[in-house]
Amino acid sequence: MQSNAASDAVPQQRRVVTAVPGPASVALHERRLAVVPVGVASTVPVYIKRAHGAIVVDVDGNQFIDLGAGIGVTTIGHTDRAVVDAAVAQLDDFTHTLFTITPYESYVRVAELLAEHTPGTHAKKTVLVNSGAEAVENGVKIARKHTGRRGVAVLEHAYHGRTNLTMAMNFKAAPYASGFGPFAGDVYHAPSSYPYHDGLSGADAARRTVAYLEKVVGAPDLACLVVEPIQGEGGFMVPAEGYLPALQEWCTANGVVFIADEIQCGMARTGAWFASEHFGLVPDMVLAAKGIAGGLPLAAVTGRSEIMDSAQPGGLGGTFGGNPVSAAAAVAVFEQIEKNGLLAEAARIEHTLKPALLGLQQKYDVIGDVRGIGAMLAIELVQPGTGATSKEPNAAVVASVAAYAAQHGVLLLTAGTYGNVLRFLPSLALTDELLADAISVIDDAFAAL
């Protein structure tokens, strides 16, 4: 394959040459306002022309250190050569047949790789779909079919998507669900483990969650419990030790399907193939998306064979589910993670970034908490002087720091139920040099407050 010179030539360095946004981005934004609904909002109105590794370049020539990776999608780096080559080769062969009409090998290979790399040695099967929300929908309907039950339990601070069912499963209504009801029923929001705020041990937090499930829902009516091992949009909450294993034990004892939503925290993001591994979990079902195909749309539901086979022939699938180009890219992503030891790169980023964030916490009392695993880290911002007491959310600082960083060539993501979390989801191609540069900009942003 020929090299994609436009991408490979992108130097891995921050470079700001115009105001942000620059004139070309401003002109594009004016065109956008005329034809794209305001509901499709953008965090930073800079329009991207090309990207490679950990750098994105806008139409004005500004180069940004990307600490969001498309919200955890380009985990192994923008325009990874092997992923691009695999997609181009598949484009030359065929772009679509529909797997449920005339199947192809790459779909099967992705299912084999997921069976190999998701936790547990039991027999597993996979259905491929288009997006994370679609994976959640399919996981729930398969669990309902398998158990003959209707109830769906999720945790406080959860985020699972923007479809009708997943909007009902989200904890935070605005902006994802405001005005879009009525929503799907039989969805229950159980208390979660949020160590920074609740101060509970894993055992105590689990008892609280189980008490809710037993009293409010009732195990005989509960099909599944859907959990993010590390919550994403909610603010990168890492649960207290022992919390998740206790929930899984309760689910197993009560015939409830335990579903791990690994859409954001899976696929090497935390230094393990799937974040469940950090907690000793072997979920009945694992949902994967985002980083699975290197930027192409693909998602997967992988579960115990006896659960996945509960659906009748024709009950699963979709026109574009497991598209051959996306599937070929996914195979390349798995191969690159293995070949290049990218699990260790996630650990490297944690070992560099977390101490830097803890250093910022020592300097600025608005940083109440530093948390996360691997290349999935966050800081929670609080009102000055409240970090050890009320821990009152400080969303204004989050917005100011993110805006300052963008003006100076660093793209940051925000998160949190109260909008007071800065999350770091860099690609594993991020070098220590770029990381140090980004931290210096973020330090300046806090100092400018």
C-alpha cells in the first residue's frame, strides 16, 4: 500500500498559527449553521482537515494535541497505517453485502478475537452492530429474551447512549434526554459507588445497591444489570474495591445477566483489553464500540453462548451491522495492540499523566480529585476551599480551562453529572514529550484563573 503522505507528514507537535477558531473554520461554521441543527453541537468549532498519531490539524493549519481521541475512538492513534491499509484493501474488494444475506470472513474473525480477549474462558458468541447505543439496545433485548424478564437496572451517573431506551438508562437528562420523551419503561437507577463523594467501602456501596435492586425492582423481575466498570460521561468514577465483584455475585445468584458496558473503557484504554479485568470481573456480556475499529463505525455484543443463542434466527442483525470495511479495520486494531504492546503504552501514559495531575492538584485547590486507570484519567473541579468538605461542583473552571487549552492548541474533554470534570482520553500514540507540553498548557490555564 502507498503511504498516506497527508497524514504521515503531520509532525507530532503543537502549533498555533491563527486565532482559534481561525478564519477558515469561522467560514465553515457559518455554512454549518445554515444546514446543521443546533442540537448537533461541537465543543470546539475548529474544522479538522487531517490527523495522525496524537495530533489533529484544522483547516487553518493549527495543530492540536488531541487528549480526547474522538471520545476514546482513535485509541491506537489517528490514521494508524495498518488500520488504513486494511480498510483500503477491503474497499477494493467489496464494501457491502449484508452479513445476514451473504456473509464474509472478517465478521467471523472479529467475533473470534472478541471471544479470545473478553474476560473469561467460557464459550462466547458475538453480534456486530453500528454504534455503542445499538450495542446497549441489543444487549438488553438479548438479556430479556434469555431471562423472560423485563426489568433493566443501571447505576447512578451512568451514560449509555441517545436512543429511546438508552436515554431512559442515562442518569443525566440534560442535554441528552430533555424534551425527547416519553421514554422506555422498566428501567431502574440504582445507587452506585462514587468514593470521592460517598466515602463508602466497596462492600457497603454494594449492599446499598443490592438493597435498592431487591426492594425497588425485585430480582424475579430483573433481566439485567448494566454497568460501566469505569463510568465515562458520569466523570470517570472508579468504584471502590470489591464493589463490582459483589454486584456480579448477586446477579449470578439471582439469575440476572451482568452486562459490562465497555464502550468507552474497553479495547486497551485502561492498560487491559477490557477494564473488567482490573476488578476481577467475568461479565455475562461485554459491550464494545468506540476504539474497536480505529475510527470506523462498529460495535459488538459478546456474551455467553447460551445467552446469545436465546435470540431466534432473524432476531439479531441490521443492514450495516458488521460492515466489512469496519470489520477489517477492527481486525487490524486487535493486531496492532498485540504487535506493538499497546497495553503497556496505556500504563506508560498513566505513570506519566497521573503524577502530573496530582502535581496540579497540589498547586490549585479547585482540583478536588484525581482518578482513573491507564489512559482514562480525570480531575474533578470543586469550589475553592470545599475540596475536603462539601466538594461543591465547579463547572465554570472546567469550561474556562478547556477553552484556554483549545486556544493554545490542546483539545480537552469535559464530563461529569454536574459538568465539573475534565477527562483525559488520549490515544496511546501520545508521546511523553507531547504529554508534558499539554500539561504545561493546562497548568497555564489554571494559573490564568
